[in-house]
Amino acid sequence: MSHPVMRKCSFCGAIREKSLLYRFVKDKDESIIWDKFQTAPGRGAYLCRKNDCLKKAEKKASLQRSLKAKGAYFFEIPKVGVDR
């Protein structure tokens, strides 16, 4: 049996299974995009699916800091938050 892949939320620091987190990546234009299928190339940053983490991370620029990006967010924050 293999162990589940674990990742850390870039905002709150909670360690969760990768499948329970949203993944974001930096594109060529230094913009941050939501990697819906978690398959985009490059370094990724993860956020909990809680609405609090999503909203607060955007407000405090946590993803820009984690990905060392200068650009803005170019994604629509997922509307459905799942607390797990």
C-alpha cells in the first residue's frame, strides 16, 4: 500500500492530502493561475479548500510570496469551500 501524498497549505500551514487542496501555479507572465487538474508544469503552491484560507490568502498575497510571483491573480476563486 502506498501512502497518500501530503502537502502544506501556503496560508494556514495545515498538512493535508494533496487531493484535498487547491493547487496554484505561476505562468510565464508572472500571473498566478488555478491548476484545476493539478497537472500544470512548474512549482505549485497549495491552499485549503476552506473559504477562509482562499479569501485571506488572496488578501495577504500568500500565493505571490510562495511562488515568488509579481503578477496578479488570474483565476476565479472556487465558490464551493469544503472543510476537511
